[in-house]
Amino acid sequence: MPMSADVDTIERTSIVAYTLLKELHEVLALPKAPDDVTLGILMGLSMFLDDKVGPMRAKRLMSEAPTIVLKTDAHVTTEQMQRIMPVVRAFGDHLKEMKAGAERPVDGKVA
């Protein structure tokens, strides 16, 4: 991991991402095919990384990801998820406020 990396930001962001993906999986998972949803999330994450950082940087970041050690040894605890639930709820509120079919700006900024 680069020396300039903000470990607290990386850890906090990874806990938020884990919790959001866990909730998304529970909403989308089919009882007979939960792995299909997992593969879809994995493919979406890959597309996101490719779009945000490009394939070369994404490959480097993914190769470094296993060396990032969270305080809980890469396991997100219930306590950690509860601490970031306000972020998850705010994201849920943001999704509820989005109008179905409304055009969203493509500049990457959240309204």
C-alpha cells in the first residue's frame, strides 16, 4: 500500500461498500440462484473499477487489495456495520428521492 494512503478512509470506505453490497445482495438474491447475483455484483464492480481507474490501475489496485489489513482482519463486524448505517440510510434516502426515469447528470456529481 502506498505510504500516502489514508488507512482510515480506506477502511471506512470498504466497510460502507461491504454493507451496501450485502444489503443489495439481500434485495436481489434469488433463493435458487444466489451466486448469479454475486457474479452480477462482481461484474458490476469490475466495470466500475474499469470506468473509474482504467484496466491497468484496476489490476494494480486489485492486486494490492489483499494486502490491506483491516483492524478486524478483513472481516466486517456487526458493530462496524451499525456505525456506518447512517451512511447506508442516507444512500437509501437518496435513492428514494430519485425520480423514476428522470435524467441524471453524467458529470459524476450527486445532486
